[in-house]
Amino acid sequence: MYQHYSFDLWLTLIKSNPYFKIERTKIFHGDFNLAGKSIDDVARAFRQVDLMCNAVNERTGKNIDADEMYLMVISTINDNQYPLADVNIEKLYADMEKLLFYYLPVVYSPVTIEVLQHLKQKGDCSLSILSNTGFIKGETLRKVMVKLGLADFFNFQIYSDEEGMSKPNRELFNLMVQKAKDCNKPKQIGLTEIIHIGDNPAADITGANDAGLNSLLINSNNLSILTLLSS
């Protein structure tokens, strides 16, 4: 068993409520659609920006923030002709956060909490979140974790937008390692006693391995979080 367990968040511990994306698309279709695009075009713009920003963040190790991503969606919908200076980005994000809390993300699987409880009850290890962010900011995800009853399992949470860097950036993993060591004092833990668990082969597995850590890929392959209990 390991001394510290670092977890990715999206598609590792939680996943989107499908109605959130549907309703978000409807709002942008109605409120930011001067070009008169179809609802499918608006949904496609969200997917395009999401994939592009994820790819850029993984390649550069930096972070494109949620506000920037929403403006990119508006610009994409309108063929780069929308007056972005007219967008009240603070109100827009507040509205998206309110929508997210109405259509709250869900725990990824029925065994997710069971495994976290098992690890926490051991009492001799620590747990943390190390997550890239996209359309949802870290400050919002912290509130989501509380609402889903997950927050108390973790000693600390690290989000890419709050640090200005994204997995697989080694510096982000190094930050996690330092925080893990700090919360385990006076006990000393080494890199081989830390494991990072996630669904993304590049961001989670390559990133962790390059930082000298153990790693476990789940959910995007044929393994579930239950694998941790036998590792």
C-alpha cells in the first residue's frame, strides 16, 4: 500500500451531469448567437474549444482559464465576429456556476466512495486531488466536492487554473509531492510511496511517471478504481 494517493477528478472520481451540457448549450444558442447557428453548431463549438484547450494545455503545461474558454466558444459560434468586449464575463461565469449546481456532477461509479472510505479508514496514508480544469474553475470544483460529500476524504486539492500550469507539467506533480510530504510530517515519504490515479494516459500516467511517481490508469481502460484495493 502507498503512503499518498493522488487522484485526478473528472472521469476519475466524478463525471458531468449530461443535462448541464445540454442546458449550457441552449443558453449560448439563445444569448450569444448573433450568427444564427443551429443548436448542434453551438454544441460543436463547445467540443472544439474543449478539445483544443485540453491539447494546448497538455502540450505547453500551462493553463487556459475558464473565462478565456467561454469567450472562445462565443467567438467560434459567431465566426470570430462577436464583440467580446460586450460580454460580462463575471456574470456569465456566475450563471454557469449556478447552472452547474442545479445539474450537479455525479460520482463516477458506485464503488468510488467505497474505495475512498477504505483508503481513508486505513489512517496511515493521505489523499489529494490533482486536476486540470476547463470550463469549471477550481474554486467551483471545491464547492462541488463538498456538495458530493467527497471533500473530507482529501488532505488537499490542487487545480491547474489556480497554479497556472496543467498536467503533465512536472512542476505541478512536484507541487503535489511537496504538499504530500508536508501533510505527512514528521513521517518521511519517498516518490515510490506516492501513486497518482487518473483516466488520461498523457496527463496522468506520463506526467506522473516522468515525475518519478507510480501511476494507475482507470476508467478509460478495463480497470476501475477497485484496482487500488489490490495494488
